[in-house]
Amino acid sequence: MKRLMAILILTMFLLSSFSLLAPVAAEDRNPEPNSTTTRVVLAELFTGAGCGPCINVDYGLDDFMDSHTRTEAVALVYHRSIPSADKLETSETISRQGFYVPSGVGHSTPNQWVDGGNVMVGGFSTRQQGEDWFEGKYTTERQDASQLSMDVSGIISPSLIGTIWVNVTALEDPDETNLFLHTVIVRKAYGPYNGGNGVLMHHFVVRKMLPTHNGDAFIISSGQTVSKEYQFDLSNDRSGTDYFTKKDDMAIVAFVQSHTKTKVTSEGAPRERYIAPVLQATHGDFFVIPNKAPSITQGQLVSPLNPREDDDVTFKVFYQDVDDLADFGPAEAKVYFKNETSSVMEHGLSEIPTVDPWRVGKWVSWTTKLDPGTYTYRFSANDGEADALGDVGWNATEVLIKSRNKLPDLMASSYIPLHDDTTTEFRFDVMYRDFEGEEPTSAKIHLNGMGYDMTTDSSGPFNDWVTYYYDTTLPVGTNHKFYFIFSDGTDERRFPPVSDSPNWIMGPEVEPPNNEPTLTTALFSPNGGTRMDEFTFAIIYTDGEGDHPVLSYIYIDDVAYIMSADGEDYLHGQTFRFTTGLGLGEHWIRYQFSDGKHEARFPAAGAIEGPLVTNLAPLAVIDRPSNDQRFTPDDYVPFSAVGSEDPEDDDLTFLWVSDIDGQLSSAQAFDKPLSEGVHVITLTVTDEYGGEHTTSISVLIKPREPAPFIEGYVTNNGQAVEKDMVKYTVTLNNNGEANAVGVEVRFIVDGVTHSTETIGINVGVPKSIVFTWEAMPGEHEIVFEIVGDTLTITEYVDANALPVISPAPREKVDGSKYKVGEQIYFDPFATDGNEDPIEYLWTFGDGTTSTSKI
């Protein structure tokens, strides 16, 4: 609504003061000097103030534009925050590049188009190359006559609100369709601003696109004119603390473009981009509406009647700026003031908030306190361009600020004690201060309706806080009330003020005189114990007035602890108790109570003997080794007493002793080899208070030894006969703890060692050896012997029996006799009683022999 009002007011102002600027219908006017009937070429550049490759494109475009008039070429420079932040970027410059860049393809800088149909991505090595590129595209596009003519004009107010009028006339039916009118407000030059690439001056900077970055769709035929009017508001166009759009640096570029796009590959760095033909462009300058100076009226100083130096006074003046359409308000508003002895002083004025805009006018003001004197004042203001007119001279009305007597101050009243009995003297006090350092001429406390003079021990200075007091006894009661009245001789101060509710202070509670309480029947339980026990102490407190004790202490070994009551019957006696644990040894007890007035102590002097606390011995536990565990002399025996503990969590010491090796260690856990034998290991654990506990185990230290033995034997001959070779297979084994080596096995026959073998025997692995003996007839004692074991057997050997022979020639089958020369077969018919093998030797008496059986 404010924007519509601003536009309406601006339009009314133009119609009344600048009616010659209002556009006429296209058919009623000839093109203005900036109207075009030939092609005006449009160069568009997307750049970044921090972009290095953009430098020679920026400079090349500047040089190109310098060589042409605005009826030949116009330019639009869209700033982008690529690769770094650029404060001249706007949301519309981002969206405009999106018109040319396909979806999914990244934006980059520099990108440049000429008449929407010539596109290049990337920079140039020199600024001359940049200028040449634009010049070449310009030359080509300029040869193509435009089918449209255009003119543009605009006005802008001091507050940067304005209107633009654009006329587009078709000289013939356009070849292109889908036409859009784009109207752009640019800054002709902005700088110096270095966004990072060193370019300081920036030209043709796009600030606003109307109606949006998408432009305004329209349809036109030959001979038709389309007219458009756009309102704009650039009052908030700023980026960074040093950038403001300036009304006298603005220009308008309008162009017609088909939004029917074609995807192409750009020149320079090959990138996918759109091209869309621009049919015509034009350029125009704004007419700047002259600024109207603001006015200030009704300047005044508002104060109480007969103001004094500690009264608030307000300087105020009415400020109005009829052409402040943006509602900025004054750039500066001040009041200047002086008295008869001072130099001119000044101070800024602040807006008194209202719903009215500055065009209607608002009050500005400053509230302060002034020193005594006669003052005059004047006001000034400006809108940033012109000083305000109106009430700017020194005001003819003088204002007298009088001195005022400074009332004394009273604060921080108190009384002690807060409650007591009628024998107690109560002290009331209050703090007094007078800024002029005056001692009070009267200092009174009004207590229960009566005034009493107060006194002080101080001689001043009285411009700082001084304490006054009054001491008195009071009757029994709980409704004592008081207040203070002090006077400096001119004015008086009451505390609390009469206007307060209540306007008095409640005083102390006063009771009848108090009797001393008593303490009786001091007990504790149990009478003795350990540090793990809890001891309860009890005593009976009795007060004749039934007063609750304000102190209820038990002192154990001169350390105070608060006791708690079982109930609240203090008049007839109430038991107080305290439960706690105690440290070792004897303890001494006393009790001290108070009802706030009197103390009671038990015993009356000294202390009573309390419980005796004794120590609990620790528990010694041998976790390792186990009882009767066996180790070798080479083993490191692990010792551990980590399971030992003290029921009262005392620190423990350890002592390990062997009955063979003596003291072993004082550590809780350790490893140590022991000498051979059966050790009695004793662990003694001692706590820090001398309590100890002992435990013992036995440990066997013995080497691991082999135990070879003869397991048995077998023979290859059940009944040996003289001359037999008897083979004994002896099996040995080892049921010891170590492998046996160098075991000598002896084979003894009839007390004579026949042979020996030396062997090794692994634990549990049988091993056999073989002995051979040629048997002799008779009874023999055969012994197999190793160290530690013997196997004895009796062997009976039979004498060898002679073989029996009955040789005979073999009869012929037919029963006939052998003839001379005929071969004769002899059968031996020989047997041996021992079944020994038989050898044959035949002798035939003629000197021939044979060993054959047949």
C-alpha cells in the first residue's frame, strides 16, 4: 500500500510540475532522438569482480562501447559471484544467466552474447582481443536492418522511485515469434570497487529488470505500436556499506528478444549454451526530479513550569519532507543550545514514532537535564541533499533553568536485634546524605507515634552517607512501628515517604525476659565399637518458655555438629540426637545449646568420655599359589594376596616368609623361584593401625625326574635247544615326569654281562631292544637290568640229539636190478629229534661223494 501511495504521489507531482514529460500515444508522437529505426546492437556480459579471465573481456567491452554511440550499441553487464563474492550480483542477474544456460549445465564467467545469437565462453589474452571480438560481432549484426523501432524514457525521484515508458513499433511483420520486451535499469559507472581481480571501475551494471528478469510478453504486427509503463523502487538498492544506487548515474536499456531458444556450442571454451535472437534495442537517460528541501517548524523546548536543573526538558521540532517517497527520514536533525556563559552545544534529535510517513511529517526530539542558566536554542536538519527550511533561527523565547535545593536522602534503615525481650536495648539506624553537604538540622525517629532525636558518631562530610542511630528498650509487643524525618533546614525528607503503603516500618518483636534452658541425661550408644559402627548421642533440652534452641551443638573431640530434635515439646523436655561414625581411639563429648538469649552447656566444664573405638584386623588371603601346589627349582612361583582386605578400608602392608628361604617380599603380588623342598609359606597382612592377620600354605619345590622301568619281554623260541640263537625282545617304558636319556640296559646270563645297550625313553612311550644268545644245554638265569629295575627269568636249554639215518637205494619201478653204468637213486631216510636242519654227505667208497639229499 505504501508503494502504491508513493507511485500515486509521484504521478500527481509529475502531472502538476513536469507534465511535458508524460509520454504521448505512439500514433501521436514521432520517435524521440533515442528512438531507433536501424538496428542498435546489444552486448551482454556475465562477469565477476573476482574473476581473473574476465579482466580483458571487461576492458574490451569498455573500449568497444567507447568507440560507439548509444544509437549504435548498448551493453548490459550482469555481475555474478563467480568465482568469489561480488556485491553487485542480484537475484535477477543470476536468473538472466539461467535463461542462456541449459538446465544441469554449470554457470561460469566470463560469458558474453551479442544480439542474443553470438555466444562465447571464456576470456581473452589482451583487452584488444576483447574489443575486436565485440566489434566483429557488432559489424555482422549491424548489417541486418531491424524490423522494429523503439524509444524509451523515464523519470527518477531523489528517493529513487520512478517510472519508465517504452514504445515498440513494428516496421513490418517480425520474422521471429514468442517476443518479450526487456526493460533494464543500469548504472553507467560504479567504482572504485576491487572485487579481487583488480578491475576498479564497472560500467553498464545491471540493477533492475522490469517487470522481472523474464521480461514482458507481447504480440505485434506491421504498423502497430506496443506501449509499456513500469514503476520501480530502487530506494533499497545497495550492496555492502559503500554501495548505493545514485539517481544521477542511472540509465535505461530496453530490448526485444525472442524466447524461442536454440542450443549451441559456444565459441572459446566449448560449452552448451542457448542463443535467442534480439530484434532491437534502445537506450535512454532518466530525467531526475529536483529534490525539494525538507522543512522544520514549531521548534520548542518543553519543560515543567519554572523548570529546575534536575527536571527533564525536551527539545522538539516538526520535520516534513514532501518528496521523501522512500520514507527515509532526515539524514541529520540537531538542536543547538547555549546559555549566557556557555559556548554553543549541539545534540542529535530522534524520531518520535508515529504511523505517519515523513512526507506528512513527524516530530523529532531530545530529552535531557540542563544546568542552571538562561537558554536559547535553534534547530537544523537535512535530507542528505538539502538543508531544511523553516524554523532554523535562534528562538526568540529564552528559557530559565533554576537551581533547586537538593533534598537530603535517607536509605538502608535497620534495627538490631530483630527480636528480644524487654531487658534488651534495641538500636535503630538510618543512612543520611545531602548533595550540598548540609548537616541535618533535625534528625528524628518516630517510634510508636513519638519522635526521638537520633545521633551520629560522624562529623561528615555529609555529601556522603552518614549513619544516625537511636538506642532504646521496648515494651512487650509485635506491633512496634517507626519512620524517620530529617531536615536540612530548607526541606525535609521522610522515610518511608508518606505516599508509600505502608508508610512506616515494622519494628522488632519484644518478649518478656527469658530463662536459661537446661541440658540433662546425656547418653550414647553403643559404649564402644569399631569404625564400621554408628554411634548415637542423645541429650534432653528443656526451656521454661518452651523456646526452640537457636544452637543445638554436640562437640565431639572439639568439633561441633548440629543435633536434631525428636519433637517440639521444649517446655517439658525434648530429646536431641546425633548419629555418626567415629575414628579410632577415645573420644570426648560436650554439648552446647542456646535459646537465643542464654546458653546451656553439658557438662558445665570440660568434657565427658565417649565411646572407645577399636580397630578391626584385616583378612589375609593367599590367592596364589594354591596349597600343596608343586613347582620345580627353575620355576618362578607366582605369589598374590590381592584378595586380602580390610573391613574398614585401611591401607595394608604385606610380609611373605618361607620356612626354608626366609623373608620373600613385602609386595602384594610378585614372582620368585624357591629352593628345593617343602616350603611353609606364611603371609602376614597388617593395617595402618597395627591390626594384622596371618595365613599359611605349603608349596612343594621338586625337580621333574624320569622313572624308566622294564615293562616285559618276548622270545622267539619257546623251548631252546643247544646251539639255538635265542632272541629276546625287551620292552621298556617311562612313567616319570621327564624323558630319560642315557639309560643303560644290561643283558646278563648266569651272572655274566653278555651285552649292554644305552637308549633314551620318552615319558609314556614304550621302547624295545633285542638281545641274542646262543643257547647252551642246561638251566640258565637270564637277567635284564637297568638302574632301578631288574627282570630275571630262568631259561632251560635241551642238549642237542644226533640225527637217525637209514639210507637205502631206491628200487626200480619194474623191480629189476641196476646195471653197470645205470644211475641209482638213494633215499636218506634221516630224522632229527630236535627238528634241527639236516645236512647230507654221501660217500660211495670209490672216492666219490655227494651233498645232495637224494
